[in-house]
Amino acid sequence: MFAVIKTGGKQYKVKVGDILQVEKLDAEEGQNIAFNQVLLIEHEEETMIGTPFIEKALVNAEVIANFKDKKVIVFKKKRRKQYKKKRGHRQELTRIKIEEIVSDMKVSPKKKPAPIKKAEEKEKVKKQEPKAEAKPKEKKAETPIKKEAKKQAKKVIAAKPKARAVSTEKSKRKSPVGKKTGTKAAVKAKKSTINKEK
């Protein structure tokens, strides 16, 4: 038989005779304490599950000692900012011993899983429910206006590649800038004008 209890914001699975450490409780050594936040109790094959806690269920325990846990170093640093912080922390805990698990509520049996249908039964169900056959879609007669629109669209599509080909040919032609053709004639003309002025 075991139970699941909640204390200090944590859940613990406990049995009779277990010794465990929990968050500090307001109780002195040797004092008895009762945990009423019981989430689950299981006894042999019977299980009680709370929603969220089980009513009229208690777990009694005895406080053995109040003590501090081992020291934990908390170090904070931000690089290049000359920021450092070092702190130590010792968590306060209570050691308890579980003495008794009490519940007055009726124990509800575990839910049995639904039986799985055999492959043969599944096949029978499939045979009994035939699928509706898909009817072929009827083609609608096209109006003469739509036919003309389609023809025009085809003409436009056919004309586009030609225009692209022309534009690509133009782009392939190199621009005359930087070519030496005609520069010699221009230089000679300038020289001749200079000579005539002299």
C-alpha cells in the first residue's frame, strides 16, 4: 500500500515506515503531523484517485528532526561589466517518518481497457458498409465566347517567347563604348584642324 502526498509544492510517493526529507514544516521534533493533501492511494489491486485530493484521506507522520541541507554556492557574473556576486544558501528541511495511511472513502477498482476487436470482425464491418461510388464529372459545353477567349490567350502566349528572343539578342550585342572603331578618324580630324589653325 502506498500513497502520493503533496507538501511544500512537491509530490512524494510514501509507504508506511518511509523516512523522507520535505520542505520545512512548523513542527517540533517528536510531534505528530497529518498530511490531508492526498492525491492517490493504492492498496493491492484497488486504486483511489483524487480530484485533485481524496476526501477523508490522511497520511500521519512523526517529525524526526529539523535541519539545514548542504550549502549551495550561487555565483553570478557578467563579463566585461565588473559584476560579480557570490552567495551561499542552505535550505531548511524537515525529516519525517510515515506512520499510517488512513482513508474512509470506498476504493474504486481500476478501469479495465476496452476489448480490442478481432481482425475478422473489422473485415465484416467493412463489408457491410459499402463505399459510395464516385460519379464521373460531366463536362460542361463551352460557349463560343469562351472558345474565342481561349484562342486569343494561346496567341498571346505564343507571341511572348518571340519577343523574349529579340530582347535577348539585343542584350547580347555589345555596346560601342570602349571600342576603337572610329576613334582613329576622329583623332586625324582633330590633328588636321589644329594644323590648319597654325
